Amino acid sequence: MKTLGLIIGLVLTGLITSAQDNTGATVKVTIENVLSDDGTILAALHTADTFMKRQGISDGAISAQTGEVTLTFKNVKPGTYAIMVLHDENDNERVDL
């Protein structure tokens, strides 16, 4: 009976530990001085491995509003990140030159 209790205890401890690994912080990013209500504000959260190389580890989008907008990234693990932001005024999801 003690062995069964010990096994159940170890399994539950393992589940709790792995559940804690899957959660992270909530990161709120406020973009100031948005110049128009047109289009969408797109943002991507990047690590050193993804920055300027490929898609970010998390993406966010919100309708543009003159002034400021806030985007939220959830379950961000501790680390160092960069955020790339684009005001896509014509909603074509690319940088127009």
C-alpha cells in the first residue's frame, strides 16, 4: 500500500511540475503614436533565433486606433525577446515601400 501511495505521489508531482513548465508570463505591449484608424497593427514576438530570420514565436493583431493600442502575448516563458510591429494601413499583411 505504501508503494502505491508513493507511485501516485510521484506521478502527481511530475504532472504538477510539467504543468508549471507550460505556463509563462503575460506580456502587454503598448504602441503609442498610432497615426490613423486605418488597417491593423500586427506584431510578432521573437527570440534571438527567430528575429529577422523567420516567423516569430507568437503573433498578435489589433485594429488600428489613433493614439495608442495594446497587444497581449500570453504564456511567454522567461527569456530575452524582441517585438516587431507593423501598422498595416491597407491590410495586405506586408510592408509596402
